[in-house]
Amino acid sequence: MGCGSSNVAIHMSYSVKVAEAQEGETEVRRNLKSTQALLTIPENDIHTLQDAFQKKALQFSNKPCLGKYVGDNFEFMTYS
């Protein structure tokens, strides 16, 4: 999964850049088969994975999000 660019030839790539990076964010990339828009929009104001994460982080800020093992126990962190 990407956190930068690679030297992969375009014919071997799964995504293409569709917008430049903004301050504090990475560039927007989309699947080669769907460069103009998402295939489906789950909600009217969700157009990217980041939109979905941010909206649900606000909506479910006190729910378990990410977790890790601490000894033999699994501990969750919340969105907030």
C-alpha cells in the first residue's frame, strides 16, 4: 500500500494520480478503471476513503477503532 511513489511501469500500476497533494495529505489516486469518479458513492458527502474515515470518526468517536495486543490482552483505541 502506498505512502509514496514507486518506479513501477504504468502498465503494471493499479492506480493513477488524479489530484495533487494538499498540505498534510498525499496525492489523490484512483483505480485505472475508474479515474473520473468512484464506482459508487456510499453517501452524498463521501467521495474518497478519507472522507469516509473522517465522517465515521466523528460519528463513532467513542467506538473501538484500532487495537493492539498488550501482553495477552487486546486493547482498542477509539477515534477520539
